[in-house]
Amino acid sequence: MSSSAAIPGGLPDVVPMRRDPNHLGHHAAGEGESRATGHGTGGPSSKRIVVAYGFWIFLLSDIVMFAAFFAAFAVLRGGTAGGPTGAELFDIANVAIETVLLLLSSFACGVATLALNARRALLFQAAMAVTFLLGAGFLALELREFTDLVARDAGPTRSAFLSAFFTVVGCHGLHVTAGLLWLLTMMAQVFAKGFRPDILRRVMCFSLFWHALDIVWVAVFTVVYLMGSAA
Amino acid sequence: MLGKLTWSAIPFDQPIPLVAAALVGVVLLGIIAWVAVAGWLPYLWREWITSVDHKRIGVMYVLLGLVMLIRGFSDAILMRSHQALAYNALGYLPPEHYDQIFSAHGTIMIFFGAMPFMIGLMNFVVPLQLGVRDVAFPTLNSVSFWLTATGALLVNVSLVVGEFARTGWWPAPPLSETTYSPGVGVDYYLWAIQISGIGTLMSGVNLVTTILKMRAPGMSYLRMPMFCWTALASNLLIIAAFPILTATLAMLTLDRYLGFHFFTDEAGGNSMLFMNLFWAWGHPEVYILALPAYGIFSEVISTFSGKPLFAYRSMVWATLAICLLSFTVWLHHFFTMGPGGDVNGVFGITSMIIAVPTGVKIFDWMFTMYGGRVRFTTPMLWSVAFLVTFVVGGATGVLLAIPPADFVLHNSLFLVAHFHNVIVSAVVFAAFAGYAYWFPKAFGFTLDERWGKAAFWFSLVGYVWVFTPLYVVGLMGMTRRMQHFSVAEWYPWIVAASLGVIVMAVGVVCQVVQLVVSIRRREQLRDLTGDPWDGRSLEWATASPPPSFNFAVMPHVEGEEAYWAIKQRAREQARLREEPDYEPVEMPLNSPTGFVCAFFATLVGFAMIWHIWWLAALGLAGAFATFVAFAWRDRVEYEIPADAVARINRENRASRLDALQQARRKEAA
Ligand code: HEM
Ligand SMILES: [Cu+2]
């Protein structure tokens, strides 16, 4: 088919708008001053909303992944193969301290966000540092728990139950580790580049991530430690 | 130092893979040398490899899909010809090699043929149909593509270095555990799929965000073209299903690498857990592929019938219903593995319920054609053929969803015939329909219709010819994955199927010839208007190929079929709309991030397969450094000045005006 068969028409470049909200760039619909919802009324949403929304969706998918691990844990909980059970192994007091550390770190992360919004660099860095320390403390306790279990011949290769246990908890731990790396990167970025819009968006994503880890931890605490030691 | 990797990993004693790989290697080197000598490497790097333009990335995805479909087809030729020679004989392939071939065939076709093809078309088309400049996260898009390419590369490397899985495309434990599969084959599978799966997930996030948050003003949900709807549903499924696959493969990886016991026979492991998790992803995956295909057929059938899509809203509802229902049927993949009568009954019924929204769609497509002025172009031929063959495949599917029938037909060639019947007619036909339909949009000239029609007819006849005999031998009791057999009644049918593959191969050759011929005749096939098919949605409103920024000024959508209404008004008034006020456009800068990430991902994957731990650590560090470097950039955009935008747009306006006046003169005469 060649162009002679074409029945063309006008371009839809109509409705001259003062400013093109369809820009990908940081002018136009810009950094958040646009009210567009992206639902077809005012055109594409602002960059801030798009980034936050996309990151939310990513977090949802991450939670689906955790759900698969939780399902595996629930199925394999009884598969102890004659080895130790959850009731014999878990030290709930240690887990409680971990939980407190993580929740406090989320609080510190919230303070960092407030400092960011108030453009107070020093407070931001301090709050992020505290977040880091609390998160690292959480990880240290978790590592101690792991080495302790391995030393008691209750490592992940002992039974399917322990494989699932180490995987669920370890996967959360890996997320925390990645979060800590990210956190340091963000501190460095704010230090080097100041409160640039793209940096602000990244910190926002980081804090979403960090709070989501809390939510996942609550599930770990309930499904793995509480229900797991009941079995 | 090199882990498990030694010279013995290269199968010097097996001529077929080595000769094939050498051939491919020589061709690849030849192409690279040719490109280098012609001085095109900088162009490739600048305009394609580092491009973050959704159109370029879409084209690269489709190219990868095309090449891998052909690669998978070469496996199919091997399998069919082997079986034809394996009656009361051994055939020409050693058994362990045959096992690798059917595993590689399935893996490549699903993950690296069909998926990139569909994702590529969505990437290319969706932002254009939504009237926007790019996807939500352009650089991430490039990362997604290159990670997919990494996976494809790893699978193909397994041809020469080491081996591929012998477990089938779904690596069911305990067969895939170290005890029964001690080699690196399953590891190739795991890392290739894991890496490309991450790319797929990110592309899903990207497209969902684009569709939900970036539409042009006025483009409300019920004004979105059908393809955008099905793309949305498909990508929602990716987001909900791929993490399950990631987790499942991670568990198998832990079993194999660190001696965990998720799915092993001993220490409390549970292999049925794998079946459930795998198919909780696997069945939705079928619809991840099929939904965009339905969207393509909707666009093509509506355009070439010259009518709006019949019962658009019922299509939307059917799409969403399929999206939800696809998560409720996974168990039909293992009716025979002991879930029990009640459970089987429930899943049998839910499986059949999906036929209802699918039936709604079939009727909507037929009513769209009814009373329309149907033009039988190549894309339309693929679509009509789909309508006919897909109904057959669907009917055999409903048959398999009856648990007692499945007890007889499970793992037979009847099953193989069924899923090829649906997946080839839905996904592969849609792929070629979409390819021919949007090719002129991407490159500014149409594909040669005569070769396209030849490709269509040979493929269609060959495909029916191959798979009908497989239905028959399946009913006669022939199971899948047989290396040789000695049942006389099966033999003629197997020979017939092999002859059919030859016909299909002619179709594939026509497809390639079509591309070559069209490129050589591109001046005659040129389309200057940007709207060669008399299209109805916004992608036809811009020039072909579209400028990097897609639309000079953002479209304002005032009804369903966004472009059609504007075009009708232009025709009635015999003039284009007023020229807009042009403004400078900002676009994201190119970035090598995707390519560099994929380079490190390839290192990590290869190192993990061969247990070269230091290299894996190096690769991970490299990937992290890439991200930091990317995040550290200060300049991420460039500006296209308003007069450049104006100049580009005026060119297209001029040729459209020209064609408009020509059409009027013709009408008057
Ligand atoms: C183009 C023509 C094709 C032919 C002639 C063909 C032929 C075959 C044959 C002979 C088998 C092995 C059956 C057995 O187990 O004995 C097979 C398996 C399979 N094919 Fe195809 N195929 C074709 C296209 C495709 C396409 C387009 C897809 C998907 C997009 C696909 C997906 C699969 C899968 C998933 C398997 C199962 C592999 C396994 O057993 O693990 N095939 N095909
Ligand atoms: Cu299924």
C-alpha cells in the first residue's frame, strides 16, 4: 500500500496552550506546581507525582514477592525433618529489640523528610545518620541471630522449615542492607548537590522504601516469629 | 580462578551446536565488521544503544523478538525432523541433546521471542496512542531492554559453553535439583530468566505508570484506545505475577547453590510448592502475552473495517475480567498430581469461565467487521486467521480443563498441539499483524504487501499442517518429549507434521525476504502523510517516523477515537487546523546506563553459572557504580528550540495538506 491510498487529515496540534504540560523536562508541567492528575483532565501529572506513583507500584510488586516467600514459609513450617522447631529456636526478646530499632529508624527517617521539606541541611544529615545507625543496629542483631542459629546446628540447610525461615528473614535483611547503601548515597547527594528537585524526589522514594520495610517487618514478625513459634 | 569452567565445557564432540554456533558467530562478526568498516558504530552507539527514546527501544525489542522467534523455530525444525527419523530408530540427535532442544525451544519462544515482541510493540505504540512524549521513566526503559537482551545472550551462550537445562521450559523439581541435574544447564536457565525477569518487571512498572499518570489532556479512561487498555491489563499482570516467578526461581537457586531444602526430596522439602508457585505466575503469563495480542487485533480490525470497535466498553470489561480470572486457574496445570476431586472441580470450572469474556471479545471483533468496508491487508489477514484458528485452540482448551479428560490427555502431544494452537494464533499472529501495521509508523515506509501475503499464507497453511497431526497422535496416546518411538500408527502423522514444518519455514523465509525487499524499495513504499492506513488513534496524527518528541504540541482529546474526529473535520473543511504556537521541547538525554548495567549483569550471570565468585562480586560492584554515576549526572535533558519543532511539524503539515487536496480532487473527478 502506498501513500496515494492514504486519506489524511489535520494534525491534532490544536488548542494552543500557554505552556505544554506534556514536557518531560522540568519546566512546563514541572516539579509539582501542576495540578494535573494524569487522568485525562489536565494532561500528564507532575514529575513528582509520576515518580512517587511509579515507585509505589514497584513497592507493591516487592510486597508480592515477599508474599510468595511467606506462602513458602507457611507451607514448609512443619517440614522440620526431625530438627528443631520454631518454638525451640526463636528468641522473641531479641526480635522485639530488633523491631523497636527498626520502628525508631522509621521515625528518624520521617524527621529527615521533614528537615528536607524545611530545607534544613544539617538536621537532615543528622536525622539520616540516626536512621542509618538504627538500621545498622537492626542488621547487627539479625546477623547475630543467624550466626547463633548456625552455631546451634540450625542453619538453613538443616530442614525445609529453616530454609524458609532464613530466606524470608534474610530477604528482608538484604532489603535493609540495600536501603542503607541507598541512604548513604542520598546523604552524599544532598551534601554535594543540595536540595535539587530530582534529589528531593529520590529522598522521597527512599523514605517510601524505608517505611515499606517496616510494614514487611511487621508481617515477618507476625507470620514467622509469632505464628512460627506457635507451631 | 575460573570456577567450574574448563575447556571440557565446550562440546567439541557435538557437531550440530558447534557448527550452528560457528555459523552464527561468523555472521555476527561479519555484520559487526561491516558496520565498523562503514563507520556506523558511532551512529549505532549514539542513536540506538544509548537511546532512551521509547520508539527506538521498542524497535530494538521487536528486533530481538524476531531474531529469537527464528532461533526458536530452528529448534522446532530439529525436533520435528528428529522425530520423523526416530521411528524404530534412534534419530540423529543424542538423547541429552534432544532434551536440551525442547527446553531451549520453549524457554526462548516464551521469554525471548514472544515477550520482547509484545513488550516492544507496547513500548513503541502506547505513548503515541496516549499522546505523550515518552514513557514515565525513559532511562529505566533502556535498562529493562538491555537486561532482557542479557537473558537472551546467556541462553544462547549455553549452546557453546556448557549446556542448557534438560528439564523442559518449566524446570520442575526434584528433576531440576542438583541431585538429578548436576550440570550447569538449569543454572543457565535460572540466571537468564531471573535477569530478564527483572527487566520485564521494571518495564511493567514503567508502562503502568505511563498509562495511569501521563495521558494527554482529555484522554479519560474510556477514551483510551483498546490497545492501551490491554497493555494496561497486561502490565498489571506483570507487576502482580513476575515477583512470584522471581521468588520461586530464587528458592530453586538457593536449593541448588547453598543446599537449601525448599523443593528437595529430603529434609522436608515440598516439590508441589514449586508447582503452585510456578503456575501462579505461569498461567497469568499466558495472558500477559495474549492481552496485548487482543489489543493489536482490536486496532487492526477496527482500522481495516473502517469502523469504530464494536461494543468498546464490553471489550474493556472483558479485558479486566480476564486480567482478574487469570489468577484463579493455575491449578489446571497439575490436575493429575494429586490435588483431589473437589479442588480439581473448582479449578476446572474457573478455567472454563475465562472462555466467557474471551467469547465476548470474539463476537465484538466479528461485529466490528460486520457491515464495515473490510480491506484485506496483511495485518488484517493475520487477524482474520486468528479469529478462526483461535476458536479451535480455545475449544481444545476447554476440553483440557475437564479434569477427567486431562487425566487422559495430560503430557500428550494433544496438549502440545493445544497450547501451540492458542499461543501461535494469538501471540505470533498478533506479533506479525502489529509488525506490519506499525512498521510504516516506525520507519516511514510500508512493508511490501505481496511478500507479506505470501508469508502469511505459507505460515498459516504450515501451522495448521504441523499441529493438526499432533492433535491426532496425541489422541492416539503419543506423549510429549519422546526421543524415539515404535508405534506404527503414529508414524505417518509424525512425518506429515515434519512436512508441515517445511511449509512454515517457507513462510519464515518470505518474512525475511519481505523485510529486505521493502527496505530496498523504500522509496516507492514511502508514506509522507504519517497515516497510511487511514487510522483512528493518535499515533497516526504525527509524522512517520515520529520526531523524537512525538507531538509538536500536545494533542487535546475531545472524544473517543481521538484522531478520527479531527481528521473528519479536516476533510469536511478541506483544510488543516490552525498552526499552533510552537514552544521549545525538553527531552531526556541519551544514557549508556542501560547498556553498561546489562554488561555487568551478563558478567554476574555468567560468573554465577560457573561459580566464579570474584567475577560475580566485581559485576555487582560495577552495577552499583553505574547507578551512582547515573544518579550523579547534572545535565539530564536537552532542549529542542521552538523553530526546530516548527520546521519539523510544518513538513508533515505540508504533506498532509497535499494529500488532503489530492483526495478532494480525486473525489471531484
Ligand atoms: C513455529 C512453529 C513451532 C513448532 C513447529 C513447534 C514445535 C514444538 C515441538 C515439537 C515441541 C516439543 C513437543 C514435545 O514435547 O515433544 C514444542 C514445545 C514447546 N513449544 Fe513449540 N513450536 C513452535 C512454535 C512455538 C511458539 C511460537 C511458542 C511460544 C511462543 C512455543 C512454545 C513451546 C513451549 C513452551 C514448548 C514446551 C517445551 C517443553 O516441553 O518444555 N512453540 N514446540
Ligand atoms: Cu493455565
